[in-house]
Amino acid sequence: MSMKRKLILPIDRGSPLPIYYQLKEALKQQIESGALKPHDRMPSERELEEAYHISRMTARRALAELEAEGYIYRVQGKGSFVAEPKVRQGLLWLTSFTEDMRGRGMRAGAKVLRAEVVKDERVARRLGLDPAEEFVMLQRLRLADGKPMALETSYLRRHFCPGLEKYDFTDRSLYRTLQEEYGLRLGRAEQTVEAKVADEFEAELLGVKPGTPMLSMERITYLDDGQTPIEFVRSVYRGDRYKLYVELKRR
Ligand code: 16G
């Protein structure tokens, strides 16, 4: 592809903004506007260097940051390509991962890492429960169309759902199981979201480089009486695949 003809990006050498940054923002704009489409090949470092008379370092830095922010992905020996747009997750409804993925035409799945009965004082304390409370701990790598999206560690109060650890959650929704097998109706949840970077364990499981930006979430889910906690969850979502969406009203 001749990038010289196709992409003419505005680079202003008189600007106080660094050249690499201008180049990165201009490329980002091409991606966001759809001029560059998912899986299109990006110009190589060399093509950028020649087209804009910039140093290789400058081109490399722009591409490296686009990669870290999830706009492009690299294939060893083939170059960089435009990534699929991020999954936009609304924060209004108490939905399950399975429902979230289905809503976008993707198939939800999981690789079950742990499913066992545990006691955990810190989790019990977070839920305002006796430290001796037993939980079914379920740790799953969540997949969308077979691709890793999130690492999710859930603690369910065991006496509400005894034997939950025996189900195979590879292709099964936890929320649906709570409802259909145990007659539990979920009412509401409290959730926090924080930024973090992937540690080595998360990076390996999720197929990203250590240090990739992540969205770290905690959720406490209550039954439909609105006050009985049933679930505590810690999840780490790929920041390069996810963005959160909230609607705000002016008072
Ligand atoms: C979501 C929830 C998680 C819940 C899971 C159930 C967040 C941060 N987490 O991923 O709390 O356990 O859905 O999904 O949104 P499932 O019914 O598909 O197993």
C-alpha cells in the first residue's frame, strides 16, 4: 500500500507538540474516522520515516504508543494492523458477562482456573459477614469468541448455593445458574473501576504484554431484597479491548 498517496497527515514542525505525538494523534484520527479499517495494515516505521522525513525513533514511538493504547496490534514479521474497536460496556444495568457478549453478537466462554470452597476473611469483611463464612471461589478467564477478555475471580456465599463448585462453567453462565438452579434473584450491585497495569500472571493469561493498561473492577452483588450480599468479584478487563460508558444527567 502506498502510504504516501493514501495518508497525508498534518504534521506541524512549528508546534510545541512533539512530532511523534502529532503523528500518533493523526493516525488515531484516521482509525477513529474509519479511513483506516480494522485489520488494515498500518504504515511501517520505514514508510512513516520516508513519508514525513522523521527519524525512525519518532515513527517507532508513535506506533508503540498506538499499540499500548489498543489501536493497533503487531504481527511478528508482518507489521502492524488496525485493531478492532473496543467493546463499549454500559454501566447502567446489572448484566452478566454472557449477556454483555451476546449483546454484541459474540459468544461468551470461560477457561475455569479454580472452583473450590474457601474461607477468606478479607472478602467476608468486605461483605460485612462473619470471618468464618464459606465461599465458593470461582476463577475464570473469560473469553469472547474464544479470545481472552478478562480474568474474573468471584466469591459466592456457599450456603446460598451449595455444590456450585461442581458445575462446569466452561460454557455456563454463573448468573443464570444462580437463578435457575438455586432460585436466587439478583437485585443490584455496587461496582468500582480502577486503572492498573497487567502483572505477569494476568499478562500471560490474557495474552498481552506485562504493563498493558487494564481496568480493574470490584463488584458486590446483592439479592433482590437489595441488602443481602451474595457475590464479591474482582475482575481485570483488558484495557485495550474495553471502554466503559456511563450516561450522565444534569441536576
Ligand atoms: C460479569 C460481572 C461478574 C459476574 C459475571 C457473571 C463485572 C465486573 N463482573 O462479568 O460480577 O460474576 O458477569 O457472568 O461486570 P456469567 O453469568 O456470564 O458467568
